[in-house]
Amino acid sequence: MNIIDKPEVQKKNFSSLEEKLGLKFKNINFLIQAFVHRSFLNEHHDFPLGNNERLEFLGDAVVELVVTEYLFNEFGNPEGELTNWRAALVNAKLLSGIAYELGLEPYLFMSRGEEKDAGTKARDIIMANAFESLTGAIYLDGGYEASKKFISQCVLTKLPYILENGLYMDAKSRLQEAAQELIGFTPNYKVLSEEGPDHAKIFKVGVYFDNELIAVGEGSSKQEAQTEAAEMGLKIKNWKSTSKHIIKRKEGDPI
């Protein structure tokens, strides 16, 4: 039986995904395998394709190369700044968000247990990996230019928002920069409570300006709770990054 005729594959309707993405695969197996999570194969030993991890490995490198090439060609900023911008464009949080926007989740092949974990951090990681494996599949099927076009449309279009909101810095750095610039305070963090057993603690942390509580965050570590508190503080204050020095390259500029 041709893999596209298998009931579990037909149910996914990959032609609808091709139409949605504006792609037509010469080898549909590449596209299908991009969505095979390893847990699915534990329950379907006769499935003729492997999991998507090797495609993810390839796609990760392709995404990073396309983003790096674009930043290098378009901007004259120092290496350290370009590195931060690239990190903001290729991190799992952004890529998982793009994967959700593209509607990739229904096409995943997962175990029954994994299917129940929708809306979790574990699912977000699977989605980010699926975006990278899809990129790897596009690269194998259509070459560098096809994958470059895909990444340009999906990833590079996020750069203006990232720069405008200072998302190339972590939330704590962004809050500290804005607070020092705008009101002359350096944020400080205090643990408000710890709950749960040692192996599954939940920390609640408050971020303060002087003695004023600005926002509260929760997490499975103090660092995670501080980061969430900082993100909440930025939202409450409606603060964006205050330092943005973008150097656009012009024709004839030195490397």
C-alpha cells in the first residue's frame, strides 16, 4: 500500500496542508515524515516512515543559516547584537507560535498519551520541532531557495515586532532597562511563597520598584517565576524596549 493511501495518513489530508502552505511536494513522504513524533512509532510498529528527528536536525540548521544570512546582509550592527536578534528569531517559543499560526498541530502523528497533552509546554516543544522538521522536508524536496522562501515568509516577518518590543532581550533585562530609563528604579524580586513537594515545587515571585509590588509570576523554579513576573510587569506598565540602534546596510557598505 502506498503510504498516502494508509487510513491514518488519509485522515490527515496533507494535500490541504500543501495548499495552505503554497507548496507542492515532489516526494510526499518528506512532508508526512516531518510530522511523525517518535511516540507514534511506539504504537504503530508497521508505519513505513521513521520519526521526524533527523529532519528536525536538518531544518534547525537551515533556519539558522537563512536567518543569519538575512541579518548579515541587511544590517550593519555588531556581531553580538545580531546574535541576540537571531536567537530571538530561532528560539522554540517563537517557532512554536509560528507552527500554531500555520495550523500544523492537526497533522502531527503522536501516541494517544501525547495527544492528550495539548496546550502544555511539552506540546509547544513538539510544535517547534515540527516547524524545524517541516523546514528540513522543504529543503530536501525543493532545495535551499524553497526553504529560504518559506522561512522568509514565516520567520523573518517577525523581526520588526521583535525589534520594536525588545524581544531580543530576556524579560528581566527589558524590565530593568525600561525601569532605569523611565523611572530611575532597578527592579528587585522577592519570593512570596513556595508550594508543593521538593520534586514539584511552585514558586510565586513578586517584582518590586522600591517597596511597591508591580507584578507577580509563578514557575517551577525561582528563575522561571522571576521571568514571568518581569513579563507581567512589562505588560502592566505597557513598556517597550528603550534602546534600539538599528544600522541598515547600504550598497557598498563594508562587510
